[in-house]
Amino acid sequence: MSSLDPIDIFRTEAAELLDCLEATLLDLGEKPDSTALIDTAFRALHTIKGSGAMFGFDRVAAFTHDFETAFDLVRQGKVPASVELVNVSLSAKDYIRMLIEDPDNTSAIIGEAVLDELKHLVAGEAPKPSAPPVASAPPAPQGTAVASPGWRLGLVFEADILRNGTNPLALLDDLRDLGPCQVVPRLDGVSDLAALDPEALAIAWDITLNGDVSREAIEDVFVFVGDEVTLTLTPLDVEAAPAPEPETATEAAPAALPAPAPDAAAPAAEARTGNRRPDDRPSATVRVEAGRLDELMDRVGELVIAQARLSQLAGLQTDVGIKSISEEIERLSARLRDTTMGIRMVPIGSLFGRFRRLVHDLSRDLGKPVDFITEGEETELDKTMIERLADPLVHLIRNAIDHGIEDPARRGAGTKGPTGRIVLAAEHVGAQVLVSVSDDGAGLDAARIRAKAEEKGLVAPGTPLTDQQIYQFLFAPGFSTAQEISALSGRGVGMDVVKKTIEGLRGSIDIATVPGAGTTVSLRLPLTLAIIEGLLIRVGEGRYVLPLSAVEECVELPAADRLTRGRDFLNIRGELVPFLRLRSLFGAEGEPDPHQKVIVIAAGDARIGLVADQINGKHQTVIKSLSKLHADVTTFSGATILGDGTAALIIDVGQLVAGDGAERIQDFQEVA
Amino acid sequence: MMAETAESVGQDGALQVVMLRIGAETFALDAGMVREIIDPIPATRVAGARAHLASVVNVRGNVVPLADIRERFGMPQAVATRDTRFVVIEVAIDGDPVVVALVADKVFEVTEIQFGERQSVPKIGTSWRPEYIKTIVKFGEEFVIVPDVEKVLN
């Protein structure tokens, strides 16, 4: 049963709003003049304040109120959205997040400091050093200036508004907070007692509000009611004039631009028809707890296994009816599997968004201006994969900024501009996803890495190594070439963790670098963790699965190579491919098949052949992890269940390729 | 959740156990850790795994290690007989619950053993590693081994 705790709902919603606020503030840092962005940020704040108060997060509401008050000056155009202001606003946003997530351990001092800074900035830059106005009486903004001492309001709610939990009386109280009000109910809609629906609202109100109050302040009162209220607003002093067309605002969102006052009626009328809140797009999405999706995936996995057994049995039957039902179920379960996997796919953009803040903060702290560019945000990946990618990408981006990008002075001296460039890109490549982090920095220094590796005793001096092999030292635990240890990176902790995480996701990691022009770290990842396309092979009596994505080709083992032990190399179209005999690797018993096959697999740049007795064909492999007790087994990355109910092991290709094949064979022979 | 209940000895010193025979010895497993007892099913050998965990089996859609603890107690390997059963247990390994199928030559009964009948592990007269054994209990005329399953497996 999913939880419907309103507090949890508020937390989820607030988290989204805060994400939106952060993205908007970061955008604002780049485009400080955009009123649309300022409005979006303001709206997010306002909603957080309102729902925070509603759910009892009083500290959130109070802080956000002060934040909002200060930010209101920005909205009114009195204070420019400077870089400093954006930075402080980001801290304020972080504080709100802390208040929501862990209120007990969040000290109010932080909030006060942030607010002080914010107020200081706002006051310092305001042309009029007047005290920041409180929400109840903001000064009239230019444009929508209110010349009148009050308003006449017509308030007609939708009849079913009570069912949505809105209390019109509370809204009337909010109006009274703005200034003295005269509230007159319109009772003409109220029916006889017998016909009265106690859950429907039949009353409308006419209100005279006296006081120097802006239109926005009134509209803000109704911001949560949305289009369930028809609000007619008429300035009191215009009353005297002959019957002005009443302005109607259905939407309380602040107008995108300070409209010139004389023309105020026109945009307002427009608002009546169109719903202008940009985040109010109609979307039919359902929130589902992640655990339920995992459960669904498990069930589908079991279904696929059961279906495979059915197909196998049906294949032995002569009954056409059984065969056709089995085929039908095969088709259905394949579609169900694809749909289920599709549900779990999330655009990677949701992850990329988080790094903008990281880059922004790092670039500020390190004094290295950086342009952060993301590409392929719409690329979809399994959600578990996305969650687990977050930490490795943080490391890679940190490294790129800290080590990759040079100091602005050094960059300026070269042909590059002082501003560095980090590109985070994702794209689909076959059945894999390629995620890359590129910088336009100095590139890797192979000689320096090599020297460091020799110093650390990772490699004997003088060993011939390709550059690619040298870069692999970066992933060795405790390896760092940074001359100074900074707070961010240079401790050599991280890259080995990155490699481990990526390999844990059955992915691979490559480094490409051009001295002076930059470095690209590419991560190749499978689309999902749950099911892979596999190649089923037989070795002795055992059956094994190879990930099909790693398989390049299959060839017959030449007769001459069946017994020789001296040179385990194949000549495939002029290329020498070393091969491993899986029979000896797995200690298989019985007679080898007279027609052994070589499956050529690739991982990174390396190609290697695996000799099996038989190739059984493609297999939809539902991956089951191996038990913790088998953690010492590195040859296999997992297991799957075959059509006959037995388990088959999935060969860890990366491990086989990375390990020295000949050595392995020898080890196993010694054991045997 | 059921794991590590081996110490769940009742107030009266009684412990519910499943009695089983492995090789020539009788073992008592805390009934709380036993999930089910199944007939032998085909196992898949795992190359490179430790000798007492040499294969895996499919238990209700999950691939679990098949543990043959004979080797741990210095007993010779044996082939399955009509009485052979797989006892599926859940045991905490470094704090995480792990499901394992344990090969037993015969499963006898679920019974209670008395705390008072505990015998200290003899220092001589056995080549067993003492950490594999929690205690030895006298049951009727027989001595029954209460193994420390986590240590035996890991």
C-alpha cells in the first residue's frame, strides 16, 4: 500500500518545486533580465510558502515568506538579479530544503545569516533604501500601479470547491489581512433547505477592500484556488466613472510583464479564457512508488522464465492448439516486458539538472569560469541506473573542473578563452547508452601518470605501455597526480570508486584525451539492469550466458587448434585474436565436442575468443544476482534461470578480457 | 528477519530445532532459520567457487548457493540417495540475510532440545574447527551438533 501521508506528499512536491527553483535561479544567473524566470522563481517560492504553512511546516513558511519578500523587490525590477543575489538565493533554497527534510537538526542561525545577506544585498542595491516591504503592503510596482485607495471585489467560487478542501472563509480572512474589508454575501444562489447540497458552495461574495493594496497582492490570496474562482476586481475610484468593464482575473499568477495601467483590462480579459500558468500543463501522470515498479519487474521476470518453459514444453507437443497458445503467450509476455521496462525508463535529463548546481558552485569556489553544456537529456535509461550514475558523474565532473580545466590565466595565455567548457552528453548507441563528460582543458599527461605509477610501484619502470594502458592507472585506488590536494579532488579517492560502480552496472569506462585540447571520459552502460539479450552456450555439461552486446562474431575452432596448447591465437581475417578455452577455465568434464566454436567478444579495445562446445542461441536473460556467499567468484556477473528451471551462470566478459587469459588457464590447470 | 535466531532459547531453556543427518553426524538447526525443505533439484556448478559452495540451485525463481558442509567437517563427498533433501535456510552473513540451500542426507524431525543438555565442545577427539560449532547437545543417547551456520558457510 502506498503511503498517502499528506506530509510525504508535501515533501515530494516541495522537492520538485525546489528543483525547479534551483534550475530557475541558475538560469537567472545567466539571463538576469528575464522577467519570466523571476516570475517562475517567485511562484515556486510562493507555493512552497503556502503549502508549507498548510502542512504545518511553520519554519519553512516563515523563512520562505521573508525570502519571498526580499525577492519581491527583484520581481518588481527594483533590484537587479545579480550573480551575488543568485548565489544567496541558492543558499536560501538549500536552507529551505534542510528545513523540510530535517527540521530538527537545522539551526535557525543558518537561515538568519542567509536572510541577513539577502536583505543586505537587496537593500544595498535598491535605488530607494526603504525598508523591505512586507507582503501585506508592498509598494505599488511601476506599471500596475494602484492609484486607488481600495478595490471592489466580486468573488464567485465553483460550487464544488469545498470538496477540494478549500475554505473560502480562510481566504476572506486573508483578504482582511490586506486591509479593512466590508464583506457582503450574495445569497441568491442558495436553494431551499430540502434541495440544499451541504457540500456545495452556493454563496458568492461582494467585498469592498479599503487600503492601498496592489492587484497582485489580492490575486496572490487566491493563488491556490486557481481557476476555481472568478474574481472581478474594480478599483474603487473608477467606480465613480460610468460602468467600467469589470476586469476579471481567473489566474492569480503574476502577469509576466508589468503591463501599462491604462490597458490593464485587456490582458486581464485574456486571462479569463486562457490558463496562463506555465506549469499547469495538463499531463496524465501517476506517481508510483519505486518499490512497486521493482516488484512489477520481478514478476515480469518470473513470467518470462515461466513462458520460456512453456515454449520448450509446447515445442515437444504435437497439439497445434497448445503450440498456438504458447506462441501467443510468448508474444504477450515479450510486449509486457518491453512495456514494463519502458515504465522504468527515465530521461537522463533529470540527473543532468542536478549537476548544474555542482558546476556553478565549483566554478565559483575554484575561480574558474565554466560553461556547462548538456546534450541528449532526453536519452532514457533505467531509473536504478540513473540513480547509481549520480555519484560517478559527480566525481567525473569535479575532476574535469578541478584537474581538467586550467586556471583562467593559463587559458587566457593560450588560444582558448578564459571560460572553460564542460560538456555532459548522453546518447543511445545500439543497446547501450554512452554518457560522456568532456572538458576543453589541458588533457592528460601520460608521462606524468606513468611516472606516478612507477613511483607507486604499480608498474616496473621501462615496461612498454600504450597510452590507453597508462590512463588505466587513474583508476587504481589511491592514485592521484594532482600536485596539490584541494578540498575537492586530488586525494585519489574517487576514480577507483567510479570504475567499480560503472563495472557494477555492467558498463565500461574509456578515456580519450588530446594534449592541450581536453579530455573525454565515456561511460558505456546497458539500458537496463534487469534483463539482457544473451547468447546461450554449452561448455561440457554446463550452460552459460554471454551478454550478446559483447559478442562480435562466432567462428569454428580450426581443427589444428583443438589440441595445441602452445599458442592460443586465432587468425581472424589477418588479425591475431587470443582465445581462452572455457572447458579448462571451468574445469569441464567429459569429451569435448568435435566441432568446438569460438565466440569472439570485445570489451574496450581488446578482443578475445572464448572456446565453447556448442552455441545454443539467443536467450532472453533475466538477471539474478549471485549470493553474497559467492562474492569471491569473479568470473560470473550473475545467473539466470533457463527454460528447464535450472540455473545458468552469466559470464563476466569484462573480467575475462581484463584478466590475463593465459595466466588464468594456467591457474585453473594447477587447481585441477 | 528469521536469521540469527539461533540464540532464541526460550525461558525454559528449550530450543526448537530441525534434526538432520549429514554424513555420519546429526546436526540440529534452529527451526527459525529454516524456510522449507525440498527434494533435490538439478544444481549448476560454479567454477572457481569454494568447495563447500560449489554450485547454485533455483529455489522459487531465485538463484541460491547450494551448500555442502561435509567438506567443512572433514567428511568424504557422497552421492545423493532417496533420503537426500535440500534444507533452505536464511542466515545472516555480515548482517545481511542470505538464503542458502543446505544438502542433508536425511531430515528427521522438528523437535525441542534442552539448554541444560548442552555439552561443551571437546578440545580433543575431534578435528573440527571449534568456531564451526556453537555447542553439542545430548539428545536421547546421541550427541547432536548445533553448528554456527554463518561461520560454517562463510
